[in-house]
Amino acid sequence: MKDFFEELKWRGLIHDYIPETDRLLKEEKVTGYIGFDPTADSLHVGNLVPIILLMHFQRYGHKPLAVVGGATGMIGDPSGKSAERNLLDEVTLRRNEEGIKKQLKRFLDFDSDKPNRAEMLNNYDWFKDIKFIDFVRNVGKHITVNYMMAKDSVKKRLNPSADNQSGMSFTEFTYQLMQGYDFLHLYKNYDCKIQMGGSDQWGNITTGTELIRRIEGGKAYALTVPLITKSDGSKFGKTESGNVWLDAKRTSPYKFYQYWINVSDEDAEKYIKIFTFLDRHAIEQLIEEHRKAPHYRVLQKKLAEEVTRMVHGEDALKKAVEASGILFGKNVTAALKNLDERTFLEIFEGVPAGEMKKGLLKKGLPVMQALTESGFMKSGNEARRALKENAVSVNKQKVPADYVLTEEDLINDKYILLQRGKKTYFILKMTD
């Protein structure tokens, strides 16, 4: 495909756009921007859609600007919110900006000498020196209160409800004008003609195009993508433990990989188009193969593979795949010993555990003693019966009744995985 707009269309990534946006993107190489909210020092999978949007944009020869909302982050975007957000100080915002910039460099080309290399900007840099009186006179007078109140993001917050008892502060009300000014500033200083974002940003984005029309007499464009949802109605990018982050310190590559492996068949068909760069033919073949034998989960596996590689790299993907196969695989003792402690504990999260002294391993610890004194089995009779049935494994390897545990059996120099049958696990932690 040679057309950015058509690429997004078949992938299901077009929600709304200003007329002629498709023509502009087909006929010209343009500069466009997306804003990123600096509420944390890491982006999460909910930010992957705008990131991928900018990646496609750059791949088709356009110039992407990633704008961190250092100033608007101090205000809080009311779009889709039922309560006002906590305001962040400048030190925190700058730290978060650095974290976001580091992550975006994995996905966009910021460093080449190509004319469409990406640039990262912070709107605090142009807002910090603007005086309130100047902003009200030079910007505020061009947009009526009636225009601003007609936006959905404002309407929803102005009508008090069970979720929204306090209404909307003047601080939040100004957000729309500030984001609109961002677009105006980028239009004047970077020849930026298009702003992109999620469908909930349509009101803020079109306020920017209106400011450009009224102040500069220019024509600017807008394009939004649908907000990603899950088929069961739960929020995309959330798990029981919270956000799925792009930072490996916050969400490990193993947990990240597991998130995608566990999506539903319906969601996998949608996500494979949105979150990967596989071409149309390859995706259609995968979907057809998956529908014939959904129990093999080929779509989920390919999706998890592609996204984990893109976010964390080939080595992390390899380790995540290896770790994912440990619970159900055979001959995985070596893979177990290669796991880092965090991943090991994540794989066996919720598994009962007991402790024994590491010094016992130096002389050799009979498996029978380990099974009973660790608390894994209630009695010597139960342990003897399990060993007699050949049902006991150490680090996923079946062992005989006379097996002796040594320091060679340690995982991460402190754990031994005991198992009875296929599904009953126990973590033996050897302490100093």
C-alpha cells in the first residue's frame, strides 16, 4: 500500500477526520503531531495505538511530532474523565518526559538525517513564558464560550452526576483552549498541518483547527482513531494488577507477553491488524488458520510475539516464550534455571511456599525430608506414597524416592520447584 490513510482504514484505525484529510495525506508529505500525557514516567499499552499511528505516519514519508503535554499535564484533560485529576509539579513532569522520550526512541526514528525524522517537543517550553493577559487577549477572544461548551468533553462534566459531583473547574475548562493553542503554535513554527489522536480528543483537536482558521486564516486537518475496547466490555490495557506498562521494570516482558496471549479470539482478530505491521495477506491467512483450529491460538501467539518483540526486543521475547512454556512443557529444567527471580515468581504466582535452611544442601537433602519438613506434604506416609507412584518432580523433572537435593538444584541460588502430579506445585525457598 502506498497510502497512509488507506493503510489505517483497512486496519480499523479511522474513526473521524476533517474532509480532505485523506487527499492531503495522499498528495503531500506533511508534518503531523500527537500529544502524550506525562502522568507517569512510562507509557502503557493504551498508548501503543498513537505510537503505532506515528510509526505508520513516518513509514509513509510524513514527519511525526511527539508532543509531551508538560503544560497541559499541569491542568488535566477532562475528556473521558468524571473527576478532576491531581496536578503534577514541574520536576515530576520533566522526569516523566524523559522516561517517555526514552521509550518513544524505540519506535520512531529521531536520529537520522532524513527530512521526516521525528521530533519530540514539550508544550511547557512555549507556555511557560506566556502571560495570562496575553493569552486571554490573543487566543481566548477567538473562541466563544458557546463553542467550547458544545464539546462533548465539556458537556459531560458540566452536568453533575453520581460520578461527577463537583462539576468542572475553570482550570479544566481552559484545557481545550491550551491544546488548541498547541496546534496553532505547531502550525506556525513547524508547518504542522494535522493533529491525530483518540476519538475522545476530537473536540480538543477541532478547537485547534478552528483557532488556526480564525487567527492565521489557514487550513488544518484532524484524524482520530477509535478507542480500543475489549469484547467483554472490560478496559483495554488493564489487568487485575493495573496498567500493562511498556517499561520492563513496571511490567515484565513475561507478563506483557501473557497479556496478549490471553486475549479472546474476537479481540485477537481485531488487535492483529491494529498492533502489528504484518501485511494484509499475512493477517488474512492467520485469521483463516485460526478459525479452522482456534484451540491452537495461532493468532494470539503471533500477536504476542510481534508486539513483545516491538516493545521489548528479540532477546526479551525469546525469554518470555521460554518462560510461558515452562508450566506445560517437558524437559524445561534448564529453562527454569535460566529464569530471573522476578519472572520465576510471576510464573508461579500464588503457588504455596515453604522455607528450609540452605546449609542442608551442602550435605545433601533427601527429597523425602524436603517434602515433609517444608510443609508441602502433610505426612511421611503421603510423601512415600507420592514417591512410590513416581508422581514427584524437582524443577519439572521426575525423581526417584532416593533422590538427594543439592545446590545444583537451586534456581536463582535460592529456590527449588517441587511438584506432585501435573498441577500441584510448591516453591521451596532455601534461606541462609
